[in-house]
Amino acid sequence: MNYELSWEDFEKVDMRVGTIISAETFPNARKPAYKLQIDFGDLGIKKSSAQITKFYSPDELTGRQIIAVVNFPVKQIGNFFSECLVLGVYNEEKDVILLQPGMKVTNGMKIG
């Protein structure tokens, strides 16, 4: 079902660019995931749990810029508190491919 958003609805979603500064496996997650720490510049460092293990290793993720929604409420996943939602595209097998800027930009820049 498609729901038509108003411009005001879209403006409520705060999507920002950040750089992953650490990534580690998350053995307590129900589905394979990593625990990430992401630098969003002036917004600070936020944590996220991301199910992106199919195509990315922790070493490959460190230093990579990503796009995330930063204004969702904190979500508890086991003993971990996820503070943002890293965005990606699901392929045909439901594996996630990260959304990333096409060139390096300043951490915290807003997506519009």
C-alpha cells in the first residue's frame, strides 16, 4: 500500500550523513547484525544496530559514510540502544545494500 506523504511529513524525517567510526558483531541480535558508532558532526556520535552483514565486514565499514534517520526514538535491541536508523536498499534476497553519498561530504549534512 502506498501512502502519499505531504511535504510537511517528509520534512519531519531528519536524514543525515555520518561516518562509521566503529563496527562490531552483535551476537545477541535475533538476525545477524553489527553494532555501529556513527559520527554525525555537530549532532555527535550515535549508535545503531544494522543488519548489513551480508555484504560488509566490520573493517570495511569503519570510515565509510552512510545515510541515516537521526530523529527516531531510541530503540532497545537486547541490551543495546539504537539511536538512529541506517538506510539501505533491499535486494531480491532481502539483503541490505547501504545508501551512501556519491562523494565525501561533511558529517551531519542534511538529506533533502
